[in-house]
Amino acid sequence: MDRVTMFVNGQAMSGGTLNDALTDARLLGKVETAPKYRFYSVRDEFPGLHPVAEGGSTVPGELYEVDYDVLREKLLPREPAELELGVIELADGSGSLSMRMRAGARGAPGVTDISDRGGWLAYLEGK
């Protein structure tokens, strides 16, 4: 299998500054995570998803079918150092790859919890 699913919730979504990295990927549609995550703005530059044991929210985003080479060569090299590749749970119970916040990055200056703002695009529009 040369293709995997990738959940994106920030600049890699349609219209975002990183979406061109997914030109060769297939958009499967809009989806949400399971309610097991907190969602953060990092200096209002990009969002970060982080799993929690309790008090989680759903996070809206897009699901793509991506070739490993697109992931490896086009998307991952452009992701911020505060994020790492991991596996998340979607609202339907399935799993997907996604960028997640590194545990130590949550306490950095400029990190704001935006879990109740309706996702990255809604957060930006409300600013």
C-alpha cells in the first residue's frame, strides 16, 4: 500500500498556505476528530492538535488520501518544529495520520487554547 490518509486542520487545508503540498493528494472530504483533543493556536501562525485523557473537543479538518512520497517530500518538510506526525482518531472511530503538537510545545509563549473556536479557519475569521 503506497497511500495513507492524512487529516489536516490548519494551513494544509483547502485555500491554506501549505495546501499546494497536497496537489497530488486526493481530498476525501471534511471530517472531525473524535472528542479527544485540545486545539491550540501557535503564535497565530498555525494550529496544533494535542490528545487529552479528558476535556477533549472535536476538531474540524479535511481528510486526504496521500502517497508516502508526497507526505515525505512535500508536506512534512514544511511543517513547523512544534508539530510531529502521529495517529489520531476520527469521529467515526477510524484512524488517520495527522500532525500533532509535541508535548513540550504547549507551554511555549504564544500558545493559546482555541478548542472552543470552531476550528482553525473559524478562529482566524473571528480575529
